[in-house]
Amino acid sequence: MTLLNAKPDENKPLCDETPTSDNESPVIPFGVITIGGIAWRIVIDPCLDSEGLNGDISEDKALIRIMPRDPSAMTITLVHEILHAINWVYCNSDIPHKVFNALSHGLIQSAKQLMPGCIIEWPDKIQKS
């Protein structure tokens, strides 16, 4: 069973594209998830490594960025960033940041037990750091 394998809208330009010398963006579109009526684009962005981040959320752009790493770490980071989006949409960002790490791990452990075989299919072309 696939937990998330959304097809991104190929016609929408990404907000944080940084072309390389080959005029190709290192950012890989991954999918879209709707939270509170807002379509959040999810991208895999190797530029986060230079920023010292595993993931990032931009509320004004409805954009979630995940750094390419091993699939397990990327999944935890994705859930962490989704929790930030939920916090922003439904809680006016009132939930403290430190809560998201525990919730991310707990939600993933629960999902694995409730839905055995449930995975997130990360693209094969990601370059892990």
C-alpha cells in the first residue's frame, strides 16, 4: 500500500527553483497535499543541505521542502513539516516547535502498525547526501 505518491502539477513553476549551470533545477517536485483547503506543494530540495536544514515550510508559498537523505529520515521530516502546516492552518501556529519531533515519530510508528506495508514512494532519482 502506498501512503503518498502524488503527481505534482507539472505546469506550476516551483517557488524555490535554483537553476544549475546546465539550466536544470536541482529541486525535484514530489507531490501536493491539501491541508485546510490549501494545496501544499512538496519538493525535494538538495539546497537545504547548505542551509543546515532537513526540511522547511513556507506558509506564504504553501511549499514544503525536504532534503534528500535516506527514505526513513525523509519520511520523518515530511511528517514533521506537515505538522507545521497543520499548526499554521488550524492552530494559528500556537503549538511549540519542540512538539513536532515527538509527534512525527509517534504518528509514523502508529501508521506502520495500523497499515502494515504502508510506505512513501520517494523518487528514484534523488541524490542522497
